[in-house]
Amino acid sequence: MLSTTVILLLSLLALSVAAAASVGILGLALSELFSPLPLANAIGELAWGTSAEFLLVAIPLYVLMGELLVSSGVAGRMYGAVSKWVSWLPGGLMNANIGASALFSATSGSSVATAATISTLALPEQRKAGYNAPLFLGSIAAGGTLGILIPPSINMIVFALIANVSVPKLYLAATLPAVVLMSLFMLAIIGACMVRPGLAGERPVVTWRERIESLPHLVPPLAIFVLVIGVIYGGIATASESAALGVIAALLLAWYKKALTIATLRRAFESTMRTTGMIILITLSAFFLNFVLSSIGLTTMLVEFVTSMELSALGTMLAIILFYILLGCFMDTLAMLVTTAPLTVPIVVALGFDPIWFGVMLILLCEMGQLTPPFGMNLFVVHSIRGEGKFIDVIYGALPFCLILLLMLGILLAFPQLALWLPLQMSSVS
Amino acid sequence: ADLPKTHFKVVGGGSHNYTFGAVEKPFWETMLPEASGGQVTADLAGLAESGLKGPEVVRLMRAGAVDIGMGVFAYVSSDDAMFEGIDLPGMATDIDTARKVAQAYRPVLDRRMSERHGIKLLATVAYTAQVFFCREPVAQLADLKGRKIRTRGRNMADYVSALGGNPVTLPFAEVVTALQTGVIDCAVTGIGSGNAAKWFEVANNLYNLPIDWSVGFYGIGLKRWQRLDPSVQALLEQQSQVLENRLWDETKRENDFALACNTGEGDCQIHEKANMKAAAPTAQDQAVLRSIALNIAQQWGKRCGTDCVREWNETAGAAVGVTID
Amino acid sequence: MAPVRILGKVAGFGIWIGGICLLVSSTLIVVDLILRKFFGWSLGGADEISGYVLAIVSAWAFPITLLRRSHIRVDVVYTHMPRRIRIVLDLFAMTCMGVFIGVLTYHAWQVLMDSIAFNAISNTPLQVPQWIPQSLWFAGYLFFLVTIVVLLACSLWLLARRRPREVGGLIGIHSVEEEIHEEVHPESMAAVSPGHQTMQEK
Ligand code: NA
Ligand code: NA
């Protein structure tokens, strides 16, 4: 049963059938093969129930918010301001890439949007200032992956729904790892450029006056972040409600910046519909597959099989991590998350790990998947916005950051408290 | 003669609930097979593990995608207001009364489910008293005024509104965080299940006013039922009664200990000792509650129709001495 | 091609309606939030309505995603294949999507019929008759299915007319270059998007 499932899924995916259809067809086929019950009859109710889920409302709203912010020119001014503050460090603008990505991530739910936005802003600078191309490209691709680790995050919303955990807790759990990862990224750049100064281009000369004057440009993105994330912990709104607040705030901001035209709106709506259709279809087909797998007993079988192997919990976790690293090479990371989490979460919980902690691990693995060839979405984004040079440059440039992600996974494995401490603080407050 | 070999895929209640492990699991996986000489077997999955949310169970059983399923009447009542009659808010102030009402109303639902919904009712089920877990102390009924309270179902929301509270709907997974941050002030759940879910860590005040009992049912799709061998039907019917009795008895035991566990005072078995501050409605409050309960029953009667009201009065109403016009 | 242009027109209309619906439900949620926080009372049901909006908007978003060729497809094998094989893979992938969505649409119809037969009403203070949101939701699925069938038929027609190059533009994997281009210069999408073409022709 297990081998049929795996082979069928991989074949459909390899034959380039859309991930959502692959998952759905797999569910229908497994139901025909292994179930005495007509499980397909559940698909309508599941589709209605899943797509009307209030938690998922956050997804189109995050996309819409990000689109409105980009079109109001907030992102461009923010990059300029960040670079004025951090580009004196060894590594110069590459630090700005990481910093600006982190800041933009705080207003965007996706990594692709983050990488695309920062690429368009940063790449012209690279040519002007003569940076080592691979590392510079890598810093953008890697910085972009922070998009799903720093809240708000579409991937975390989807994981929370699958694993039945609280979104605010997950957001809180990701916060410290995000800070550590961002620092590691910057430290790596600074370290590399201190050892080999040739990697960095000329650092822009910035006066303190310019720095101070650039500060106001940091206000809009920070304000949006505080609004969207702050209201959750301030006891004002749930995650979905805060996304609605973000949309309205971004809309007002765009209007204030006189960027709210029919064309901007149309562009934002189009992108929102496209992304929403993609995410919701794959999510609801995954929910159907989940129902089928549970009904034919595969989920239980797999959990019993893994626990019966009597591997240590650590050994199993390492195997799971390896599995995700390999899968991440070939698959879109959201598709990977949605199709596998229904199976891995029960195993991980049965082994005694915290599902919130595992959620953060999975997000880190998704980030890695976005940076590994042959299918690494952020690599593609950076490469094609660059529009010149070799693709292999981007891969080389991202490699050190993949190693840092591995290190980060190790740190989180050794110190789960890094993720679990903040959520725990929240419970002891009241 | 031996029974024909039969296997059931059962979707039970929430696997985090006490009775799931204490009653449902042993019943389906051990007792039923033993009672049938090993001929009738079943495997049981929890609702959430099956990727289901609750309201769809009746439809899935009718469509055959689930063999035997468990549902809570308040969740599935979108398709039929009549379901709610078994557990109207404020109608049963203790679990024995709730059981009396359920038993009286059961034949009505049994017929309704098979005639209209294509489901054979097997057993009724109850959970512990649905009470308020709050961040701030509630000393008296009036203290609930203006508080944001997480409820489920229209009737419960109406009841909470009548008490002066603001009913809020929220997914179960979000309740703990929402209580922590103060997005909501109180949440209603079983006095036992709230303990099992450790709600006392985030909401240290219990207002012991049983709104309802989350009464639910085990059922089987009628088509599936009709295809069963008569000997299996007879066995299933007889064993379902055993299941029903055990579920109610065990829930009563859970309910009786739950207050002691939550407050940490007195005899605590089954659940974990906490130190919540508890209060209950006063005699004066009781009179107010009674009139609210009647009022909501009347409103429900209007939605449900005259035939429905007549049947309710003759059965459930008679059991508690209430008549709706 | 005319049928694809018509689909694009409907989809382009859907983009506006969908976007506006999302803005309206955001506004509703925010108003409810403000009333709840500062005035202690609630409109009630903003969450329920947004849930319906999401279900309906996403059902109508599926065909838009498909017309933009943005449903995720793994191209590890695909990119290394000659054009002929790619076309076969494209047709196969679209057929699989058609089968899946066919089943889904049929069962969505069953859900709607059940809600009508049982006069299903949401079990919340809003008491929304479920057939209202569900029929808009079902219509989205139906349009999605029609889109798939039309795209398949047009591809076959193009093949019969010996114009295989154009099939890729209709149902092929959206190359990453195209996708990024759209992400960065959405305004230029007019050139490739059927939705935009028709808007300009008007
Ligand atoms: Na983010
Ligand atoms: Na990858």
C-alpha cells in the first residue's frame, strides 16, 4: 500500500501533472484500490469545508497586502534606508540584502514575493558597485527565504491547519530562530568578506545625516508589521483578522502615496487570484488525500511501522530531515509541505516531539528547498530578474547559505527551546 | 451459527476526550469483536485524525464515505433544526436530566434520521457539562455581561447573548492562544475536556453553569445497515445499547470528578489537579436562567415548526416538565 | 482563439469581482474588530461571511490560475524532453486535472443538492441558507471544468491544424522566466494574457 502510494505520487509528479491534480488523483486511486467505501463521495464536503475555513482567509489577504505595499513604492525606499545603515559592515550591500529581506518579510507571507522584490531593488546596485556576483546573488536568494520564517507566513498558516496547532504560537516559535538565522546569514557574509575582501564591492559612503534622514522610510513597513503581528499578541485580533487589518492599512498607505490607481488595483487583484487559486486547490486536494490515507489505514500503518523500527527518536528525526532535504531539491516547497505533513506530523508527535517545534523545522526545510537545485524557486527568481550570466552562479552563491540553514536545523534540533521558549513565556504571562 | 465476517470503519469523537480512550476504543476494538466471536471487527479513528471537522459527518455517512460515525447534534444541525431538540441550552441542569431528555427524545430522532437523513441511529452520546472557562473571575451571572465568549452553535450563541455576553466563533486550535492574549475573555467547553486540554493554564476561572451537554450520537448509513446480515444487525443494535450505557455512565463519572480536579479541592480522579477558582449560579440566578432557557426553546420551536414542537413537548418536554407553544 | 478569449474575458471579470470581494470582506472584518474592541459589541458573522467569500473566490480563482498556467507542476523531467513529448505530457497533465476536477465538480453539485434538499441553514446566529454561497461556489467549479475542457479541445484543434508551437502557450508549463517576468512587470502581461487581450479589444 505504501509503495503504491509513493510510486503513484512520484510518477504523476514526474509526468508533470499539476501537484494539486496529482494529489487528488492519488486520493481517488487509493480509494478505488484499497477502500471498500466510496471515499470519493467525501470530496465535495471536504472541498467546501476546507475552502470556507476562516483560518485560510489569511492567505489571499497576505498576498493582497504585499502587492499593495510593493505598488506603493514602500519597498524601494525601505531598501535605500536599510543599505544606508548596514552597508558600512564588511560585505557592504550584501548585508543590506539580508536586512531588507527580513524587513520586507515582516510584511509579506511568501518567500518568492520577498526575493522578487529585493532582487529588483538590489541587482542594479551590484553591477554599479562591482560585487562578487555569486555571493551577492546568493545573499538575495537566501534573504528571500526569510519570507516564510518571519511572520506573517502563508506556509505556517497552512501547516497550522494541517497539524491543528495555533497560528500565533507558531509565529512566536519562529521568531527567535528567525533572528538567529538572519544573524548567521549576516555573520557569514561579514566573515567571508573579512577573510577575502575581494568578495565585496566598494562600500557606499554615507553620512550620519543621510542615515537619520532615511529613517522615516523604515516607518511604513515597521508600522504594517506592528499592526499585523502586534494586534495578535495585543489581544485584539486573531491571525485572519490581523491580515484583514493589514490589507486595509496597505490600501490606505497606497492611497496616501497616490499609488492607488485602477492599474495598480487590477495588478494586485490578478496576482492575488492567481496565487490564491494555486494554494487553495492544492490545500483542499491534500485534505482529501489526508481523509483517504486515514480511512484506508495508511497513516496508522506508517506511524506503527516507524515506531516499530525502534530507531531512536533522534534517528527518525534525522531520517525525516534528510527526506525533506532530498524532496526539497525537486519539489515546490508548499506542495511538499501540504502533501507530506499529514503523514509526518503524526509520526513526529508519536515520537514525543512538539508539533510547534516541528513546524518551525519544516519551515526551515522549506527555505532550504527554495535554495537547492534543480528546483529552487528563489534561485529561479534571482536568476531571471538578473537576466544575464550563468544560472550556476546563483547556485554557487546560495550554497553557503544552504550550509547555514543546515547549521540552523542542527541548532534547533539541539536546542528546541529556541523555538519553544517564547510560546511558553506567553502561557506563563496570564 | 456463526455471524458472517463483517468489518466496520468507524470515525469516533475527538481522540483527546477521556471517553474516547476509556469507552470508544475498547468497545470497537475489543468488546464488539469478542461479543461476535471474532466475526465482527472494527477500526476506530478520531474525528480530527480523519481530517474531518464534525458538521459533515451525517452527509458522509449517507454518502457511504464513512461506515459508522459519531457526530454532535449541535454541529450537524445545519441540515435539520430538529436535532437541536435533544440538547437545548439550559434545559438540563444535571447529567441525569440530560440523559432522561435524550432517552425521551431518542425515538423522535431515530425516526427522523432514518426517514429524512438516511442514517440509522445506533447510540446517543454525551460529554461533560459545557461550562465557562474565563480569564477573569465570574462571581455572579451579571459578571458575564460584555465579555467575549467563544461558543459553538446558534443556540449556545443565543443563550450567551441573552446573558449579556458577546458570542465569538473561533477554531478550537485557536482558543488557547486567544484566551492567553485576551482576544476572547471566556470559552465554553466540557468541564472535563477543558481540563484535558489544560485550559486552566490560560483561564483560571470556572463558572460552573452547565449550558448543555454536547449530546451526540453514533450512527450508520441506512444503505450500509440494510445490506448487513440480520444477525449482524441484531448484534450491532444490542451492542450499541451497551455502548450507549457505558458512554453515559463513564461521562457521568468524569463529570462528577471534573469540578474537584479543576479546583484541586476534593476527590479528583480521571483528570489532572488544577487550582481554578470556581463559582456557580446562585438560586436567584437560577430563576433568570430558567426564563432564558424557555425563551430560547421558544425561538427554536419557531424555527423547527409546529409538528416538531408537538413531538418535543410529548417527549423531551414531558421529561423536564416544560411545554413550548 | 475565440473560445479561449471568451474564457479570458470571464476570468478577467472574475479577477475584479474576486478582488473587490476580498476588499469588502477585509473591511467587514476590520469594522467588526473596531466595534468589538472599542464599543463592546459585534456585527457577528464577519468570519462566517469571509469564509464563504474565500470558498467562492478561490473556486473562481482556479480557472484564472489555470489560464495563467500557474498551478504548480514539477518540471524536472519535462524540461529535458523534446517538444513532442512535452506536448504529450501537457495533454496528459491537463486530462488528469480534468478528471480530478470533473469528480470534484460532480460532488460539489451533490453538496449543493443536499443543501437544497435539506434546506440547510448555517448553525450560527446569521442563519445563512447554505445554497446561496454554495451555488456561487459550485458555479466557479463548473467554469473551471469548462475552462479545462475548452483548453484541451483547443490544444487538440491546434495539433490537428499542425500548429504544435502554440500548444505550449496554452497548456504548457509556465516557464520560470515568464513567471518572474510577470511578478516584476505585471503590466506587460497584456501581451500574453488572454484576459488582457480581450479587454483591449473592447
Ligand atoms: Na513573512
Ligand atoms: Na529545491
